Amino acid sequence: MDWLKSNTKLDNVLARPDNRVSLALRKDPIPPGSLLYRFINDDDSFRNQRFKIVNRIVKGPWIVKTAVGNYSACLLGKALTCNYHRGANYLEIDVDIGSSKIATTILHIALGYVTSVTIDMGFVVEAQAEDELPEKLIGAIRVCQMEMSSATVVEAPNTMVARGIGLAKVKHHESGEDEDED
């Protein structure tokens, strides 16, 4: 996982030529006809009905667990504004936390305790028919006691002002290299 910080809105990060995720996708094709394939290739309405986050607060103060919920699942496209950027071999989903006052409030509470919180987040394309079961994670991440002060500023090509909170950048443990993406 990379955390990026910018004074402007960052979007369509996977289109960057240095993006390691889009490079990895070229090596791991998605089976045609699968639910994930349909999610990537269908329209935004389909995606908004299916894109789900499942999270769990592993460690953190009671106020964060109370605000976020110790374990929760949410169809992000129904609760928040999601913008989809599709490239030759990827689909990027930009979730605008600032599109919901409740989500913004929860984020501000959580960020106040970010150095003492560990959260697991999983991303799923929700199954809505029996032949789409079992649901499978399309990605997961654990964020552990993040130090916001370690953020590196990323220059964005757009000049739109971002709403909400900037993001920090995290070093990849396996390669030891910093990369610009999210």
C-alpha cells in the first residue's frame, strides 16, 4: 500500500507510467465472464451496486472502535461518491470521503488516533446471485499505526483542490522502495 499526500486532488493514479499495480496486472489477467471481469468492464451503475469494503479495527481506542465499528461492511458506491478511471489494463476507483458528512466525521476521528490504530480493510465485488458465490476479496490491506508526518508530497497534474484530508505515503516493506501511487 502507498499513501500519497497532495495539495490537489489525485486521481487516475494507475495511468502513471511508474505504477507498480498496473504493471502487475499485465502479468495476471482476469478471467473473462467472471464477476470481477464484469465489474471492471460494466458501467458505473453496476459498480456502485457492487463495490464493497469490509473493515475491522484490530487495535485502537474505544472512540475509534465506536465511531467506525469494530467490524463493518459497506457498499461504497451507495454511501459515497466513487469515480472510476478505466485504462488499458486497469480500473481505478477513487472514493470521495468528503461526499458524506458522516464519513468525513468518522475519518477525522480516526485520523486523530491514526498512530495508535490498526485496521484491516478488504475490498469485494458483492455477489447478488447464487452463481456469483462465494465472494472473494479483490484486495486487502492492513494499516498499522501510521505516521502522517512521514508523508511525501506528490505533484498532481490536475489543479483541482482536494476536499477532505491529504494522504501519507508508506514505504513498501518487501522492496524497500517508495513509489507514487495509491
